[in-house]
Amino acid sequence: MCGGSRLAFSGRRTLLLGENALGTPMTISRLLALRNVDQRSQMAARLIGLFASLLFATSAFGSDVDVFVVDRDGQHVADVAVYAVRLDGQNDLPTPTAGAIMDQIDRQFVPHLLVVQTGTPVEFPNSDTVAHHVYSFSHPNKFILPMYKGQQHAPVTFEHSGVVSLGCNIHDHMLGYILVVDSTAFTKTDANGHALLSLESAEEYAINIWSPRIRDKVKFLSKTLVVSGNPNAEITFSLAKKLNPSHPEGASWSDYKY
Ligand SMILES: [Cu+2]
């Protein structure tokens, strides 16, 4: 089972601070009834720690969102893009300061799925000894990098959000994806189907997921989250439809519809 380890951790930590050594909840009246000065000072310190912990939780940890993706059999789904988009219309994003890399290794795109913010320059180095001819027909992010080895082409900057499907004219089995998002808060699920997003507090967000393996309708792949008053949120996407085969098992364009 995939539990919210981070959520569970912070919740447990808060509980411990409010408990005595036996795990029994400690009230103020019981605290005052303690005769031992050391016990009282220890408990006072724990209460101070509790208040400090709560303050810390609303500032530093107030925006952590645990996202889980499970398939229809309850299995974790790795390598799923997870990103958040503000719903208050204020989506002015800073210009990306760093580029990204979509490598070509052993006649595969590496990583298979890359997530970048809109406006990010992406390099396509060819680390193989054979030449590749990389292209995408994904409107409006079409591009072609004529046959090359090494790093002969300038980075490609993706100015439009959406899915960019990658292919190679020489090797038909080469499949890759770049998901361009209007967000600075994006990541992918790990082997446990878990992703952690850190968001600004007091905002309403759409939490979205995407993977070429997912066949559920898009409307089921977005959930609204209000961060305010929801300091450590957990969201689980339970997919209803059978997944497309994972790459390279299903290494054919016909397995995908993107
Ligand atoms: Cu190739």
C-alpha cells in the first residue's frame, strides 16, 4: 500500500509533542498537577516545541502536497508527470533560468518523459555512436533536428504548453515525450507512485497528472486543491482504465495515441 509517508510523519511528530512518555495525551491541567519540577519543565519545553512546530507547519511545510497515482489494480504508477497550475489567473511565471536535457542513449530518448516549464530551452545531445534525426509533429511545438551525432544543434525552446511527442526518422522504435507546463511546480512520480509538490500557500490549484500510458479521460486527471488551511495535503489519483504498456515494452507508435 502506498501511504502518505510525509503526511504521516508530520502528523505523528505533532502528536508526539503533545503526549507523555507513555503516549497518553497530556493536558494543561495534568501538566500543572505534576509535582516534579523536571517533569514540568520538560513538558513546558514540549508544549513550546508543539507551538513552534505548528507555526513552522503553516510556513515552511504549509505547501507540501503528496500526490499518489495508482492503477485500477491498486498498483503504484511510476514516471507520471505531476504539476500544479494556479486557478486564480495569476500565472505570470518567471523566465526559466535553467535548460533541460533530452538525451539519446542506446537508441532511446532519456528520459522517456521530460517535464519542463514553458519557455525552457531543451538540448538534444546524441550520446550514441549512430546518428539520429529527431523530430516532433506536435503542433504548435513542431521541430526537426536533421541527422546528427553529438551536440550539433542549438537547444529547442518550447514556448507553448502541451505534449511534445518525439520520434527519430532513423529508428522508428524511438519514442519520447516532453510535457511543457505553465507552472514552476512540476515533478514525476517515483517507483512508489509518489510525487511531492511544494506550493505557495493560500492559493487554489489544479493538480494535474499526465503520462503516455494513461488512457483515462483528461477530465479525470485534474483535481482542485486549496492550499490555505490544508497544510499537508494528500491527493490520490486512482486510474480507471488499463494502462498502455510501459516503454520499451510497447515500443511502437501504434500503442499510443499522442
Ligand atoms: Cu535514431
